[in-house]
Amino acid sequence: MRRALLITLPALLLAGAGGWLLLDRDPAPAASRAPATTTKITRGTLTETEDVDGTLDFGAATTVAGRLPGMITGLPAEGGVVERGGPLFHVDGLPVLLMYATAPLHRALRAGDEGADVAAFESNLAALGFTGFTVDDAYTSATASAVRDWQARLGLPENGVVELGRVVMAPAAIRVGAVKGHLGDNATGPVLEWTGRTRQVTVELDVTKQRLATVGAPATVKLPDGATVPATISAIGAVATVQPGQPQIVTVDVTVSLASQELVGAYSSAPVDVALVAERKDDVLSVPVSALVALAEGGYGLQLLDGDGVRTVAVTTGLFAEGRVEISGPDVREGLTVGAAA
């Protein structure tokens, strides 16, 4: 049997911190010494993480510039939510409205027009409850009649024509970000910014650490108050950015989606810490690091409690994570009791 000097790993670290660790080489075998405390060998998953800096917010902002001539006469509150058919702002007392699509309307729409923009507008008109027309890519007289009904409801001129700039398209309901315009401003400049309604975290990850980022990998976000929120990497940017300063650091944006918006509390924007998975091992045997003893001939071992006796066995160590260490060897198995430092 190998002889152990019964130096726990914390003691080794203390010795390495500066100075000599004097060992009393008691001739009594290590196996005869009862451990101060005990623990069990368990089987499970070990995950090593690395902390990086992140920013909690509502994602990238999109600027809305007015297209209608006139004066800004109404503005929304920052942080407010606008849904399909709702007003974003007002020009000359009349609303500019939100509808859902991935592309903006690039022209006025009237009877006789055809195209994907017509189909997108008609789809929104139908979703708002207007009927009497077919949702397709053709703006017919029936569409114009439904538009007049829509205009009447909003107090707009009932001409059956959708003016360029009367409708702003976004993929879904939006959150109003920074309001850029002011009451009385010319309506053809930047008016406001909008974002999505869901808070997320963006990490400017050093490209040398890209091994930490895989779409679908778990992460943990630590808020300024110390609370933690489970999260998942949802996107990795395809374009790297050179950050200013010396030495230069090249980063890529990593988007982290939060498992729960409720757990974020009232935070709308804040610096956060993000724990990304550096390495993960499933179905491995492990013990607390404090259970390791240093062997005289090198390497590490464990003190196994075998009946009324204690014997020291050598083990091979693997991943150190979460205060535990992966172990393997012919003498270890799940459920065995081992000694540990107090």
C-alpha cells in the first residue's frame, strides 16, 4: 500500500503561498489515523464555468424616422409598449400606427397595387378585425373599402389610400426606447427608438474565448444585487469587432436569453456577470476537494473507511469544478465513505 503524508489539498495550497510546510513524519502508517470528518463518493455531472462581463438590456434599438410632412404633436412615454394597430406618435394631431412585418412599407398603397407589401398590410388589416377583402398581394377596391373603414375609426382622411409614413412596421409588439423628437419638431426627422419587449444579456466575448460560446449551451446571469438567473446562449454574432485600446481586443457579440423575465426584477439596463460553461463532464465519480490527500510518492489519494479501519488508496484526478474533483481508480466506486478535512 502507498504511504500518505496526510496533507490535504488546502494545506498544500497554504505551503505554496510562501514558506515551507514542515511535515512531522510519524512512523505510524497513515491508514491508522481516523479522518476528522467524512463524505461520500458520488456520481453525477461536474461543470467548470468562467465568468465574463455582460450587459442586461432589451436588445438592439431601432430608430424610427418620420416620413409624413408636418409637426410632431404627440409622443409616447419611454418604456411603454405599443401593439399592432396602436399609435407610436402623432403628426398634426393624427396617429402614426404600428403594424407587424419584417420589411417596411416603401410606398403609398392604393387600388391596383400588387406585391408583398400589399399582402403584409392586408394581413394586419384582417388581424385588426376588418373584413370584406381577400388577404393576398393585390390591393383591390374591396381592400380600399376596408381601408376607408380603418381610416374612419382612426379619424384619418377616408380616401382608401395608405400614405407613406402612416404605418411603421416591426416584427412584433415593441417597447419604446429613447424618444428623440420633441413636441413641435418637424416630423420628418428621428422621432424615437424601439426595442423588443424581452430583456436579454449581450456579452462582448474575446474571440480567444469562443470555446465558451455554443448556441444552446447553458449559462448563469448574476444580477447586481447578487441574484442569479438561469439562461441559455441563443445567438453568436458572425462579425468580430476590434475594441479600442492597447492591446487591441477582438470580440464577438454573444446573446444570452434569460429563462425567466420575472427573476430579473425591475432591472431594465445593468452590467451583469455571466458564467459560461468551460467544460462539462457527465456521469463521473467525484468528491469534495477537501477529501484529497497528497501521497509521499506523488499524486493524490483518498482515505477509505473500510469497516472499522481506514486505508489510503491512490486515485487519478480529472476535472476540478464547483468545489469538487473528478476521481477514478480501481479502488473507488459510488457510495463509498471517505475522509475529508474539517
